[in-house]
Amino acid sequence: MDPDRKVREFGQRCREELLERVVPFWHEHGIDRQYGGFFSCLDRDGSLYDDRKYLWLQGRAVWMFARLYREVEARPEWLEAAARGLEIIRAYGRDDRGRLYFSLTRQGKPFFYQRKPYAAVFYLLALVEYHRASGDAECLQEARQLFDRIVQWIGDPSLLDRPVFGGQVPASQLADVMVLAGMAAELMRVHPDEVYRQAMVDAIESARRHFDGQRRILMENAPLGCEDSRPDWPEARLFNPGHAIEVAWFLLHLLEHVEVDGARELALETLAGSLEFGWDAEYGGLFYFMDVEGKPTLQLEASMKLWWPHTEALYALVLAYEQTGDSGWLEWLQRVERYCLEHFVDAEYGGWFGYCDRRGNLTHTCKGNHYKGFFHVPRALLFCAQRSGALPPG
């Protein structure tokens, strides 16, 4: 079959899965119509098993509904869902220093504080996308101010009450590289500024620091100032295939705004190497975590197969094919899609499962929890459908 036709047909499958099963599942079961905001802890049939509001998932769901409203169809119920979610974060989600909680009770009382910046990252993305969907100028202003604060929090974790001790080795974390790049790219679309352009350039250079040229992957942690004498710790050997693949397509997105020599090659090499090194040759699927030297990981769940590395791979592969025309990427796309269909897609109730053991057996029937919600699956399906022509481009 013609490669372009394969991509178009894949895009149509993504469009149908997104609009006929995934979005309806989360719109029906994931919205708290009494108090506003979103539920994320849903069992297979959408029944609720935890009514707390998790701030990572509040911001992500706002972003997702606002993006659907703006780029797929201007359905009032989608914009209303995004607006109610944003209200919850603004009313209850922050302490008196502007730091975001990790979770709230259903009614909005603070429940847990994580001492990480990521809830704020997803709030910023929600603000930007809601601004684009609604025209609310205050959202953009708040997002720009929040960007500066998040940069400070990442640079000085003590501002989040996470002290740095003398025995710790200074390191760049790939997750921080990724979120800084993502925030800067989103802000650049609505408010071109040298600050965001430079942040994207810096993110690309930071990604190079994480690159393992031998394996063609991005390491999760890159020591700073001691590159020639890495500590013999599991953290220094840690590889997360999903993160590396996600960063690969982030890098390709950044190159729509900035030009950096060798960055496209870095992204494509990372994608190829991460798939080859991270794929389980015996049982299929991408490992969650790996020790690059084959030693034990501290993460007991390392051999599990999770939904989100596979959704990131789907989009990264569509994007790589679009930019190179190399049909080799489509062989990987078929392999990853087949794994998703066999292990994560739930044709009966809609939505996707998230967790399998190494052999591919479901370990949990839930469709969401305190980290899994209305984000990775619909984002990947939307982006794949758009890049393949099944939906209007973003």
C-alpha cells in the first residue's frame, strides 16, 4: 500500500477513536457537574473511585477541552468544561505564595502539596490554550508571569520547600528540559518574545547534554560539572523511553520557531534509538524505565508497559514520517499501533487502559488515576489526525 495512504488511513482511525470513544468517555464521566473541575480516578466503565481533584489533571483537561474547541469544533460544552476547570484552579489550587497544590478535595480544600513545579506547568498550558480559545487576555498575562516563576522554581527547588543537600550531584532533569520547551513554544505562538525564543534554544542545547550517542537515547538525568565522573548510582543510568520519545517530537516542534544546527538530526536519532533500545524484543511494547547497563532499577514498576510512552510514540512517528518521507517510520508506527490496540484500547466502554505488566496483561482496569487523565491519549490522537489530514491542522 502507498505509504501516504497508510498514514491517511491511520489518521482516520485516530479521528474516530478520539471523537467517537475517547472524548465521549471523558466528557460523560470526567466532568464534575456539581462543583466544577474534573474527575480523573475513573474505573473501566467510568465509575468514580476517588473524587479528589488532582491539579496535574485539572490543567491538562482544561488544555485538552480548550484545544478541541478551538481546533476541532466550537462546541459550547467543551469551552464550558475548560472554563469550569480553570475556575477550580484559580479559586482553590494555589497557596498564599502562588505555588500549586498537587490535590484538592472534591469541594476544593487543599489535600496534598508535592513540592514539584509540574502542576504549575500544566496550569500555565491551560491558561495559554484557554486564552487562545476564548480571547481572555488576563489568562495570557497570568501565564507569562507564571512562566517566570516556574523557571525560578526549577532553578531553585528550595522555593518549593525542597532543599538541596551537600551530597546531591547537580543534574539536569529531562522532565524539566521538556516542560520548559513546551511552555516556551506555547507562549511563543501567542506572544512572540525573545525570552521564549531563547528558552527554546536553551532547551535544545540542554537536550544535547542528555544525549547518549552510543545508544542514541536521552538519559533521564545529566550530571552538571562532573560529566567525566558520573556517580555509580541508578539515577545516572536511568532511561525512560517515553520521556525520550516525547522530547524528540518536542524538539521537532521547537524547530518550527527556531533554527539550531543539528537539532533535527538529534530529534530523529533520539526517536530511532529510543524505540530500538526501549522496545521489549520478547513481549513487545516499550519499557517504562530501564538501566542502560542492565542493572536493577530503583523503580519496581520498570518493566511495566504504560499507555503514555506508546501514545507519544504514535505521534512522534507520524511527525517523523511527515518531515522525512522515510517509510521506515511507518513500520514502527504499525508495530506501536498494534500494541495499543491489543493492550490499551477498550472498545466496549471507550477510553484507554493504562497499565500492563511486562507480558502485556492488564494490571489495573482503571481508565484514570492521580496521574492518568484526559490528556496523553486524546492529545496524541488529535495530533496524529491533524498531521495526517484527517482533521484540520493546528
